[in-house]
Amino acid sequence: MTTHDAGRQEQLLRELNYYRRECNDLGARLLRLQEEQSQAFREARRSRTTARLVREAYRLADGATSLDAVGGAMLDVIVDNAMCDRAAFLAEMQPGSGLFAVTHVLGQPGEPRPAAVRIANCPGFFFTTAQTRIEPPAYELTGILNLPYILWAYDRASGNALILGNRSESNVSRPFEAGDQELIEGALSVYLDVLTRKQAELRLRRAKQIAEESVAATAQFLADASGALRPPLNSIIGCSEKMASGSRYPLTIEGCAEFADRIHESGNQVLALISGILRYCSFAEGTLSFAPDWRPLRDVLGGALRDGASLGRPRGVRVDGDLAEAEVELLVDADCFGEALSAVVGNAVRASPSAGRVRVAASLRQDGTMEIGVHGSADGSDPPPDPAAEDVAQISLPILRAVVEAHDGQITLHDAPAAPCAIIALPAHRVRTSAHAADDPL
């Protein structure tokens, strides 16, 4: 080979190396451009997905009828727009416990939903790829959806979490990377916003319903009160007119005594009704003075027995007390609870026929609760009960229930003919034996 040929070959090699470097640089720039385009596409897709989630989620919130429906519909939107195979919402059972319940799951047909999932050191954001080491929290989170590739976001303030899962990772679907944090946290944030909005909406609906029921109940109560006041007032007016000077009604000493008894009984009935109305208004306005104290059972029931006996005496209705647990004490407001008991006994007396019997029985249950029963029965007498008894019982019922519930108790009424019955149950924390009174101060 001549010197000229050798020089020519060396020049060709230099040119070949130059074009090889240029080609490599061009390939590298092309790869970088493809990666940038791919990244731009993924970011644009994430932005579009977030926008769709916001738009469709709030549309779903307007149509959802319950909180549970919000979660299921929201997962449909997420899976459809985020191009994932499975998704789930989770809620922490107790703040900071790391124990989660799966509230909604989508894309997991035929597989049982885990009752609870424990995640130690729960991350706020996490995702897995083919290079992720299988260690906590990776295996804990991938086990939720039983998929190897997951995207996780957790809102510590609310205790809610969202997880997305894929079966495979490819250049096309490759959704899970650090840049997806905005996507999944945005989806979780939208879900929480919609959930909060729906909760507020349901609370407003419930408050409106309660307000409407309260207005209706108040109107009914006032109507019942008006009806219940008329009979005793008519009795008072009628008797007083017959006893007034200038009356043409022939009066005798026995007649005056009878009219006086009717006026006295009707006056007490009106007074009891007015006291009940005032107490009902106090309950409705939340202004009732309530001061519970430990009182002997015998003292609590004594006033009701005396009032009932006095009310039943003109018609021959007997009122007895069976205090099998006389050594028991009750944590009650003596005035408030005593008036309620007197009203229960009074209703039973009024609803009982002449010569009937009303029995007040108190018993201590095995679980420590107290049961006070007021039972009416007839002794074979035919005369009907007081005609105003039904109106009085109707106006008394909401008052009695409010008083008993204020003492954490329950009242059950049975309106059997000629045998009215009411049972008041008080919880164990309002009952104690007198022997333990010194060891159990208020």
C-alpha cells in the first residue's frame, strides 16, 4: 500500500468515527425527545384525569343518595380515568392505629374483601415498580389489592386512604412514578371534599327533618293541650255557676260538697296540665333546671302514691305501692322525676274504672337496672273511667318520655282497656343499694 492509499484510509476512518458519533448523538437526542414527549404525555394525561375526576365527582355527589354511594361511584370514575386495574378506598378504624377497613373496592371480582388491614408506619404517599424491594410497606400495600404495582395516598387528618393497582408495567400504561403523587392525592382530596359536602348535606336534611317534626309535634302538643284543658275547665265553670248566687239550681249541703270536690279535682288537673306544658316548653328550649341527687326509692315513689290516692279517692280507686326494693336509692332530680311519676300514676287512676285499683311496683333487675311499673286493674266495677283520661294521657306522654329520657331511662305505655300500664326502666348507673351509699359518693 502506498503512502497515498494509507492516508486516504486513515481519513475515511476519521470520517466514519465522526459520523458514528454524530449518529449516536442524534440517537441520544431522539431518545431524550421521546422520553420528554412521553413525560409530557403522562403529565397531560394526569392533568386531564384530575380535571375529569373533579368534574365527574361533583356531578356524582349531587346524585348520590348516601355516603356509601359516593365512595362506590367515585371509584368508578377513578378506575375509568386513571387506567388502572383495581382501586379501593380505606378508612382508619382509630386515629393513628394503622388498622384500616376497606370501605369500597372495585375490580376485584370473586375475591373476598379483607375485613381489616394493618399497615405499620403508614406512608402518606407510596408506589411500587419492578425495582421496588419487597419489604414494608410494599408487601403490606400490595396485599390489599393482590397486585404487584400499586399507587397509594393517605390523608392523616381524616384517616382515609386511596390505593390503585395494576397487574403489569409497560411503556404504554406505566402510570406509577413519583410524578403520580399529584394525581392520587388530588383524587383522594376530591373524594374527601365530596364526602364532606355530602355529610353536610345529609346533616342539613336531617336537621330540617327534625325541625319540621319538632314544629309538627309542638303544634300537635298545643292542640292536645287545648283539648285536655277544656273538660276540667268546663267542670270548674259548670260547678261554680251552679254554686253562684242567683243560681236557680237547687243546692243542698251534699250537692255543695260534691261540687267542691269536682272543682278541687278539676283545678288540680288543670294545674298538673299547665305544669306539664311549662315543663315541656323547658325541655324544648333546653332551659330545664336538672339537678340529680341520690334519693331513697321510698321517698321518690311516696309523693306519687299520695297524689294518686288523693286523686282516686272520690271514685273509689285504690292506689297501693309494692316496694320490694325499699333499700334502693335512685340518682334522679327529685322534683322533675317525682312529678313524672305522679303524672303516670294519675293517668292510670283516671283511666281506671270506679272501684278499680292502681298498683305501683318497683323491682331491681339482675343487671342492676331498676324497673318501676304502674299497673291499673278493675275490681269488677262497671262504671267507665274518667272521660278526660285519654286527653290527659295524650298530653302527658311527650312530657313523661322527655323526663324519663333525661334520666337515661325508657318508658313503655300499654293502653289495655280498664287495665292501663306503664313501665319505667332506669339504667344501672342511676341505681344503688343503700348499704353501698357511703362507698359510692355522688
